[in-house]
Amino acid sequence: MKALSKRIQLVSLLLILTTPWAYADYKGELNQTQAQEQIASGVITAIDVRSAEEYKAGHVPGALNVPHNQIEDHLDQISHLKDKPVLLYCRSGRRASMAEATLTELGFTQLYHLEGDMQGWSKNRLPEEK
């Protein structure tokens, strides 16, 4: 019984110690107001991971376009951002989540997600570049 108790304690300790590292690269969501302020002040770089056509139709002012399925093809454009705050967004969140996983694997360390993505941005009638 003592051996089982020690094993449970060991497993619990390992979970406590390793769980924070599993999420170390994902910093959370920023709402539209926070995103606008941080982009405007140069604190964060926004990356639109939608297609080039969607980006041209309207995007967050100042955002780079790096489609989620072409990230590795654009590393020369974004590799300098590995240790800097990066805000990801797409239309509804699915592609931004995929991009976040890819960028994490590539060593990006400060990834944020735009709350509501582009749908939320447009719904709130925030400025868009075309």
C-alpha cells in the first residue's frame, strides 16, 4: 500500500511540474481593444493566417499575412519574431489554432490569439486595411 501511495505522489508531482511547460508557448487571448493598443504601440505583431484572398478582402491594420498551411515557406519573413509577442488570428479560430501548434513546434515562444478572430473584429466594426 505504501508503494502505491508513493507512486501516486510521484505521478502527481510529475504532472504538477510538467503541465506548465506544455503550455509555455501559448500566452492566452487578447481582446480587440488590447490587440489594437498593442499593435499600434509596436508591442505585438499580428499575423493573419487566412488565405491571401481573405487577407486582401480586409485584415487587422498592420497584420502580416502568413497562411496557416504555408508557415514554413514564410519563415524568412517571421523568424525574427520567435522570442517576441505574436498575435494570431483567422476567420473563426480553427486555422489560428493550427498555426499556433506549428509555430510552437518551430520555437516561437510568445503566442497570443485574437479573441473572436476576424469575425469578432468585423462584428465590432473595427478598422480594416484592404
